[in-house]
Amino acid sequence: MISILLILITALLLYIYLGYPLVLGALAHLFSRTHRQDEQYLPSVTLIVSAHNEEKVIPAKLENSLSLDYPREKLKVIVVSDASTDRTDEIVSVWNDPRVRLVRMEPRRGKTAGLNAALGQIDTDIVVFSDANAIYHPSAIGKLVRHFADES
């Protein structure tokens, strides 16, 4: 009985780590669909940054976000502070760039509630979600949005 259980557990682990990715790869190959990618497609983008007590990393995140290789006039950054008790709100509030805006959640309601609150204030074509400690490659936004050039 124990040997059968051991074999089943081993088979399940092999499927999880090898079988499932192989099945997905085969299905993606069989049902592949091409879409138009346009390097020149530059829709307006809002980067929503979720933050709670992120004073140590929020300056680097804002610097990184505003230095992305994307047109200045098409990129906005909203930092959602989920009732931060450190200097996160202060740092964002005094950031000297009109593209940066702070949305403070009070009382603390969690990441999902904060993101949903920010979504109600978006007026751009594309929304990108990020954590405060995630640093993006300069071309990340451009590479992401080029796939949305194909309306289908």
C-alpha cells in the first residue's frame, strides 16, 4: 500500500514539474495564434504601484518608473498607499513630477481594495500593476503594450 502511494505521489510530482509544462507547450503549438505586434504602438499607460510601508524602496521605484523608455506624456504613475504608517505617503506626495499621484487608502483594506480604488481613477488605455519593490527594465512597458496593437 505504501509503495503504491509513493508511486502515485512521485507520478503527481513528475506531472506537475514536467508533464504539465509539456502539455501546455504542445497545446500552445497546436493552437498557436499570431497577432500583430507594433513597436510604434504607444498607447497611454498608467502604472499602479501597490505600497504599504515602502519608504525604503519607493524612491527607487519612482525613479525607475519615470525613467522607463516610454514617452513622458503617455505614462502616469499612481502609488496606492494602503494606510502606510511610515514616510511612504510623504515621499510620494513631494515627488516633483506631475505624472506621479498618491492614492491613500484609509483604513487599511488590503492590496486588492487599493488597486480597485485606483482603477476608478484611470483615464489611460492600458493599466500595468506593480509592487513597490519591482524594478522594471527600461523597455518593459514598450514591450508589453506592443501586443495590444492588434485589437483582436
